[in-house]
Amino acid sequence: MKSENAPETPATKFLRQNGIAHSNHLYDYEEHGGTSVSSRELNVDEHAVVKTLVMEDESAKPLIVLMHGDCKVSTKELARQIGCKKVEPCKPEVANRHTGFLVGGTSPFGTKKKMPICIEKSILDLPLIYINGGRRGFLVGVHPHDLMRALSPTVVTVALKG
């Protein structure tokens, strides 16, 4: 774990502006390593590392899904629960356009566009979650209730065990 000062990102600005207490965690980013790498590097349970997934509905309207690192999203179930025909992941360059973040560094905080956000219900049972801070190799530790307050996400039950 590196201890140098955390980067200033649109996400950390958002957290500060909204008075959200958070801890900063830097680690060595590995291309396509995903949450298994960040959880190993930070020595935390992968279930507490939350992925920020950018998806789109049938009319290509973007949305963000917050999911446990060790789970996948049932896009069929998600579409059913939020009332659209279908939901699928965005291409990386499209996700980047919507959020202003690089894939691997996508945060739900401080996105370029305001998008609907869905959160897996069981994430709210965790005492602390680790979520991307807006840069590859940088997670922030936040309390799920602060995330609920700041982002007002729709709570869904769409997790599939990874």
C-alpha cells in the first residue's frame, strides 16, 4: 500500500463538497486486474470493494450500477427492476464520454453527466465499502449510508455470484 498523498479528482472534490468522510487507498493498478487486485492490494474482502459499472438501456441512455467486486450483474433482472427492455455494458470509450473517467478508474462521484445510479441492496449491509476514487489504482473507503445520501441511488437486487 502506497502512502503518498491521494490525487485530487472530480470524485474527491464531490466527496469534499458533500461533506462525505472517506479514507484514501492507493495501490498498484494492474490492467484488467479488477477488484481481485485492489482487494488483495488493500487486504480487504473483495465483497466490500464496489465496482462502478456504466451500462446503457435500449435507447442508449447511460446508467451506473454499483456492484460487489465478487459478483456480476444480472442485466435481465436489472432491466426488469428498473423498467426497461434491456440493459448492457457500455463500450469503454462511451463510458468514458459519460463519466469523464477512464475504465478502471470510474467513480460514481463527480461524473461528467448526471446519470441514474442503481446499487445492489446487500452493499447497504456492509459497514464500509471501498469504491473507485476517480483514478486507476485509487479507492476511497466510504460508509454506504453516506453514498445513499449523496447519490440517492435506486436499490436493486441483481447480484449473481461471480
